[in-house]
Amino acid sequence: MDIKKTLEYSKAADNGLADMVEIDELNKASLVFNLANRYKKNQIYTYVGPILLALNPFGPVKGISGPEVMKLY
């Protein structure tokens, strides 16, 4: 199912906004589409105002996880 064809969503979500408070037309389709765009770019952290949403990438994300990051801790 292609969300673009079936549901109305905010065009602001096309770029994958880091803070979903900036979405001009807030609805389910806009939220899901924005998260999907950010997930495709390995941007797994997204804000909704002061709330942080984290998507599980089911794998390492460069700069966030991996042996080099583990050594820092």
C-alpha cells in the first residue's frame, strides 16, 4: 500500500522533519510518512515537541552504534 496514493498527508513531511510540531497538517498519514522518510535516511530519532520518538532500525546505525561508539563508553 502506497501511503501517498491512499491518504492525504502534509507536503512538509516529504523532507522528513526532525520535529513533527512543524508539520502544518497534522494527521496519521503525515506522522507515519514523516517517520518513514526519516527511517529511510537512518534518522531514527524524531521529536514531537519535548517528546523523543525512537524507531528501532534492527541494525547498526553509523555514528550511533557500533564498536567505535561502544569504546567511548
